[in-house]
Amino acid sequence: MGNNVTFLIWKLILQKNNLRILLLIVLVIVVVIFFLTSEKSCGVNHMVILNEIKIYEKSFDPEFCEGILEKINSYNDSCTPVIEILDCG
């Protein structure tokens, strides 16, 4: 009789933990999907543009500069820390 009660207790504990693990996995999947589908924040865009400017300063490729200018204009229209426009000359 004691073994049956102990077995049932462990069965209930494992079922509760499995439910928690399942809920945690679902929550993680929802968070990952949210971050993948949402737009990048201004801070992330700012860092990406600054990194591209550093790459441009090594190559001085005019086509690459024009792409950066488009990103800077788009960024400056929607975010507050304004990035200075590059001279692609």
C-alpha cells in the first residue's frame, strides 16, 4: 500500500513539472517569435549604422556609402539621436 501512495505522489510531481517545462518552452518560443518579427529598436539601428560607418571608413566605397545614407535618413526620421549625414564625395 505504501509503495502505491509513493508512486502516485511521484507521478503527480512529475506531471506538474512536465506542465511547467511545457509552459516554459511555449513562453520561450513566443518571445523568440516576437523579437524576430518586431522592428529593430532605435538603439539597435544606431549601433548597426555606426558599425557600417566604421566599415565604410576603411573602404570608401561610394555605393556602400549611398546605402548607409539611406539608412541614416530613415533613422533620423524616426529616432531622436540624429546621426550626421556622410559625405560620399
